[in-house]
Amino acid sequence: MEQRVSLITLGVGDVARARAFYEQLGWQGQEVEETVFFRAGGCALVLWGRDKLADDCGLTGDDAGGFGGVALTHNVRSAADVDRIIVTAERAGATVSRAPAATFYGGYAGCFTDLDGHVWEIAHNPGFALAEDGSIIIPEFGG
């Protein structure tokens, strides 16, 4: 796993309210399917509904009780990279909360929690290319 973060996703109670807050701070975001993306250097800050984020991370019921509403994403160049990293994390003591599988956005991803319960998503998303240095390229959504 390369030493970088592609996305930081904040699970929020009200996406529109959260977007307005960040835009009042001077950030410029774009929304697609109730998800707001802000460019933040070589990564992105994402606002998404808190319940949707917990579900997407495979944290439901008792597992979601301690969920802090933040997920870190490490985007990779292939589905095979996702599988390899998830296996490596599990061998290191992580708990796989969502096994790698095809995603609703046409990619492939899995999630694990580290030894202190922090969520990591390992994702291959063909819609979000990676630059040579590993920084994520957020496409223009046209909205």
C-alpha cells in the first residue's frame, strides 16, 4: 500500500448544509448523486450522508455504534491491488468490514478497520484516475 490518502469522506447529517458551510469557508465543490467533492491538494474531501457512509463501509448494527463518521480512501490502479491490500491489512490485524466486490459506481472496493477502528476503503475507481505520483484526479461532473 502506497503511503498516501486519496479521499477523506465525512459522513454528515445534511449534505446541503455541510456543503454550504464549506463553501462559506471559500471551498468550491461539485455535487453528483447527493455526494459533494472538494479538491484538496492531491486528494479530495467528500461529503456524504453519514448513514450511507456507514453502510458503504460495511458497518451496520453494533459495528456502526462507534463509527466516527470519517472514512479514509486509498485509490489504486486495479482490482487486483484492492484484493492484495485487503489481504495484507487482514494479516496485519485489521478487520475486514466489507469484502472486496464490484461497486455501484463501476469500480471495485473493500473496507477494513485498523486496530483502533478507523475505516479505510481500498478502491479501484476507473472514473477517478490517478496521476503518476498517486494523487487523485477528480473529474468535472458538469454541475
